[in-house]
Amino acid sequence: MIVTALQLQQIKSHAELIYPNECCGLLLGKITPEGSFLIEVQETENSWTDEIREDLFIQTGTTRDRFYIAPKVLLQVQKQTRARQLVIIGVYHSHPDHLAIPSAMDQEIAWPEYSYMIVALNQGKVTDIKCWKLDQDHQFQSEEIVLTEVPK
């Protein structure tokens, strides 16, 4: 995933602002033979509720350790990006007081076409940020984050 320092800072700031809850958002850009280029970070509300937890048949979870982007928001952003010749290339979210590695829940809800950027925080401060992508066996593999000066 090819990103700018400013884009990474926007994601980190969002994570620190929402702490101790998980933040979430969408990564908009272009996919080229050279890689996925992040053009815009779209912050979204973490819409996780007990009702969603029950709908997904999950025993536990709050906005402190779960995130959910409402389908209505996802559809709206897809329409907006299409009009600008962009696509959703990924999702980001934070792991408050946890590592920047995908959880079992992250793996269960992940889509193979998206990259997943995870921000680790410790006591409200970002400590790490990593990117992941599913392979053909639905297992997360590390995806390199490459800094660039200007998005393409």
C-alpha cells in the first residue's frame, strides 16, 4: 500500500481521538500494477452495537474491541468514489491497548479485495501501524506500507 506521511498521520490522529474505543474508516484510491495507491482517508463512525453483535451471533464485544462500518455508509462512499474514478482499496481500524495484528473477528469479516490497516495504541498513543491482506486461503499476510511524497 503506497501512502503519504500526511495520510498516515490522519489515521493515527483518528485512532488517538477515538481511544479507548476502536476507530474505523475507509481507504480510497487506485489499484495499479505498481500497487495500491491511497488517495484519500475517509473516517467513518464505529457503528458497533449490541444489536449488531447479536445479529452476527457474537458472544461479546463493545466499541472498545469491535468495529462496524454501517452498510449504508459503505454504499454511499462506493457511489462517491466511483464518480471520482476511485475505489475503496481498504479499511482501517484501531486496536486500543493491543497489537496491530488481525484478530479472529477481523479475519472472519475481511473481504479478499481489501487491504486492512490496523493501528495499535498503548494508553492512547499510537505505537504501531501495519497493513494486511487476505491470501487465497483466507489467511492474512503482511502488506508493506510504502511512503511516497505525493499520491498518484
